[in-house]
Amino acid sequence: MLFIALGGFAAFQLWTLSQLTAGLTQATAALDQAGDGVSLLQRIPVVGPQVEHLASSIHGTAASMRADVARAERAIQIIAPVGGAAVALIGIAPLGMTYLPGRIRRFRTLHRVGKLMRQEEDPVLVQQLAWAALLGLGLQDLKGITRTPWHDVAEGRYHRLAAAQLRRLGIDVPPCWPKVDQSGE
């Protein structure tokens, strides 16, 4: 979220550069007025035709500046969102490249486990789930499932712990499993 906010801030800051073009537009208008003023000097008999080239040059410079300002404004309007997106992606891409593959692997694994659970009961999978519960659940949670979790596993009583692990993973306990007392007895 931080990188998205930074990207938005960068885009906004770049967009505010377009305010510079307003000042440049005013400068071109002033140049045009200066060219008009110099053109008026042509009416003076002594100066007359000599200033025509200067007035034309000032108007040409103003026109060139107007075109440059328009190009700069369009460039800023393109650069602002692209720059903001780049800043956001610089931070998000590495996270996505490390986080997403793990999430995809986890989703696939859970999908496979869920699929296996819908088939006939596999004693090795039930045992593995019980061990995963022992290693993944906290002591209080384990005590809520059975009073002697390690002893249950050592004695081959896996279903209660395996069912707890399935619930922790968000997978329904298969109906074909034996019904176990969840009171911790």
C-alpha cells in the first residue's frame, strides 16, 4: 500500500509541473505583445522598415515557444501517470514476485489435499496431517483438541489432530472419517 501511495504522490508531483507551462504560456503572450509593439514602430518615418524584421523574429520566437510549451504539457501529462506507476511497481514487483509464487504453491497444495480428502482415506496423509497439527498449532490449541497430543500421535490416534489441521487449512473434514469426540477427552 505504501508503494501505491508513493506512486500516486509521484504522479501528482509530476502533474503539478504542468503549472510551469502556464507561466511559459504567459511569457509567449508577452512576447507576442512585444512583437506587436515593435511592429508599431514601423509607423515612425525614420525607424520604419528596419524594425519589420525584428518584429517578425519576435513573433516567430513566440510561435516556437507556444509549440514547445504545448509539447511539454503533453509530455508531462504522459510522464506523470507513467512515472507514478513506475514508482509503485518498483516497490510492488519484488513483493509480488516473492509473495505470489508461494501463495500459488499453497493454493495448489491445499487443492490437492482437498482432492485427496474426497477420495478414500489415506492413512499416511492422515498421519502427516496430525504431525502438521502438532508442529503448526499452539499448545493451547492442541490442549483444546486432546489432553495428550503427543501421546495420541505415538499411539496412532491421528484423526482428531488431522481434523484440526484440515480445519486450520480451510478444508472440510471428510464425512468418511470416524467421528471423534472434540471435547478433548
